[in-house]
Amino acid sequence: MQTREITIRVTPNAARVYESASEQERRKLDVLLSLRLSEARGLSRSLNEIIREASQEARERGLTEDLLNELLDG
């Protein structure tokens, strides 16, 4: 898979999570973000729907409501 480096703005906490991840975990996060961005561009679902789905998945994986709100509001 071809990739291209970009710069995005994230919350300080999200940056810490990414920066503290192992190289293997970073590659997984890169793929996940790439997939989410690609989905957001598609016309079949709105960005809000994608965000709601990602939020639900995060909750199911144990992300607290407070941290989730910080990440989404950040």
C-alpha cells in the first residue's frame, strides 16, 4: 500500500498516545486513521455517522466518556 505523510491537528492527549506507541502500534493507528479518513470522504455516510460509530467502538473497547469527550472536543 502506498502511503503519503500528512500533518493533522489532534488533542495533546491523542498526541501523547501516538508518540508513546510502539512503531508497530503506530503503523496500526496510521492504517486506522487512513481508513476513517477515506470513509469520511465517501458519500454513503456522513462524517457525523462515522464519528458516532467510532465513538461507540471506542466505548466498547473501554474508553471512558470523559476521555472520549476530551478527544472529540479537543
